Amino acid sequence: MADISIKEFYKDVFSKDCCLLDNILSEENGQDIGNFNVFDIATMFQSCKSQPMPYNRRTYYKISLIKGRNKVEFADKEIEISDCAVLFASPKIPYRYTPLDQLQTGHFCVFTKEFMSLPKTALLLDNLPIFNPNGDFVYEITTEQFLEIEHIFLKMHKEIKADYTFKYDLLRNYVIELIHTGQKLKPMFAQAQNHNAAERISTLFVELLERQFPIESPNQVLQLKTAKEFAATLHVHVNHLNKVLKDMTGKTTTEIISSRITQEAKILLQQTNWNISEIAFSLGFDEIAHFSNFFKKQTFQSPMAFRA
């Protein structure tokens, strides 16, 4: 299951008949199509087919200024937005966002890590508190704060249509302004929802696991390999994650992870000419011996014997 790129996001959000789609995909930002864009929520909501957003497998960042009734679900928590809020989403925070009525206004921008890279901004996005997967990312705001943040978005809308040669440098500054504004806000209180929390956590776990596959290059390395790492990303205790998965699937977190890694190892051994050390490295093993011992435990064969 491949990650959803920013271009695929446009195609998912906008119906094929939406006139906005062709315009969006035809615009270039000076480096690559879709590295950055900004949208008016009311226009998008009225012009395009609107559906609840599935749990994400995104490769992009998104900052949303929201006015309207909405629901945000992540891990075993659920946040009800009754009026105004701002949401900071990163590829490391799996969540579902669902409008609860047709009265939706506000703005959102989407951008890739490359657009806000360290040489261009002097910022490491994933080191910022606002994008910490163990932190908070939905913030309730007042009407006055909404108008202040909307002013930044309005400048984005104006600038992205301009012919100014350095407009994307200016747009990066507006994104930075949004980030620092968000980091000064207090998060909304998220309540655990027990009735469907287990199913949600299980779904999110599978999304996080599968988004790492297929392995397409020896330089592509698994980032999440242990139950503890998955639990931290999902913002739940590792014991709770284990209990949920055991109840839902009959298997422990480690058993599920090991099974999926073994499946990918078999594919790489059979369908590539990579050497064993390259396969071991891409699957998160520092040494060939560790990979060989793992593979033997799972299959009762050595990697070389399986490949033969």
C-alpha cells in the first residue's frame, strides 16, 4: 500500500468533474506540481464532492483553519469542533476528519516536507512541537483568533495568484507564521470514545504498518519496527495496543509486525537481486546475523536457502 502523494490528495478530494482539479494540477510552484497550495473551504465544499476523509496515509503536511461543526478522530480519542479551530496535521499523525454539517468555512494549505526544507526555512518540521506525533494538533480558537489567522491565509491566496518571482519564499514565511501562531495556542480536550476505540486503533495500526510497504529501494528503510514505536506514534500505551490487537486479531503486536516483515522479506528475496545485507538493512536490521536469525525463526529456513 503506497503513501498518498499531494497530487493524489487533490484527486481524492476533488471529483473528476470538478473544474478546480485541472487548474490545481496544471499549476507549478517553481519546483514541482503540488508542493504547496492553499484552498478556501467553503468554495471547495460547495464545488466538489465532499466525503469524510479516511485515516491518512499522507506524505504531506496540512494546516486547516476551520469554522463549522466537525469531528476529528485519532487513536482512541475524538474531538468535536463546534465552532472555530485550527488543525496541524503531519504524515506522522494518523487521523480522520469528518464535517458534521454543510456550514463549512475557513481555509487550508497543504505542502510537502521538501517545500519547507531546512535550507529554505532553517526549520526541521518534525522537531517542532506542533508536528510532534505525541503532542496536540487541534486547537480551539475564538472568533477574534479566527480572523487573525484568516488574515494570514488571505495573504496566501493573494500571493499564490501573483506573478512575483519569489512568491514561494514569501509563502514559506506565511506557513512559518501559521506554525508559530499555532504553537502559542492551547489544545482542545480530547475525550476517549470506548464504543469504537478498539476498532479505530486496530485500523490505524494496520495503516501505519502497511504504509511502509512495498520496499522499492535498498535505501528505503522501515521506520516503525517495534510495538513500542507503533504505540508511541498512535499515542497509546504499548500494553493497550497489545490488548486491542490481541482482542481484535488474536495476535500480539509483535507477531503482526514480524509476519508482515517476513512477508516483505520473502518478496525481496524472490523478486530482487539485492544482496542479503541490502535486504536486511531495508527491513531495519543492523546486522545480517540478526536478520538471518529472525527469518529462520519465522520460516525455519535461512534467507539464502529460501532464495535458492
